Amino acid sequence: MNPTFPDFAALNQDNLDTISKTNTAAAKGFETFTKYFVDLASKSYEDAITAGKQLAAAKTVIEFVQIQTKLAQEAIELALEEGKNVTELTTTLVKDVTSPVTERFKIAVPVATKTTKKAA
């Protein structure tokens, strides 16, 4: 059986739906990223003010160094945690964006293979 115009029209409509789903997932993912980084920037600003106040309150050089060391350790731990969060967000975004295309390929490849074999 050869594909007909309605077959191609349905295929194209499904492809357009897939593109729409992909774009929607990408927009949602980038919105999530934006909110995440705005929140992170706000928290970082507040943390910097708090750290400055703590350092300014130090009464001795030793106390200053102890506070600075503690803040550095916390900053490293936070950076590792935030890196992990960004990785998870990125993984989710990639899965959400590629999922509609992957599903489309699972449907389209067997159809294309059958059509190619019949034509040969």
C-alpha cells in the first residue's frame, strides 16, 4: 500500500504537534531556569550582606579568619549543592524537550522502513 495524501497530511499534523510540544517544554524549562537563577541571585545577595556583617563584627584577627574560613566552607558546600540542582534541572529539561521527538521517531521510523522496503 502506498501512502496517500491524507496519510502525509496526518503525518505532517503529527509532526507539527510534536514541534509544538517540544517548544512548550523548552519554554517551560527555560522559565524554570530563569526563576531558579533569579531566586539564587537574590539569596546570594542576602548571604553576602550577612557575611559582610559577620566579618565586620569580628573583634580579633583570629575571629575574622575563623569566620572567613567558615564562610568559605559554606560557600563551597553551597556551590556543590547548586551545581547538583542545575544538573538535575538540565537533565529534566533535556528529557522534557526530547521526549516528544523520541516518541515521534518510534512511530515514524517503522512506517518509513516499511515504505522503503515496499518501494525497493
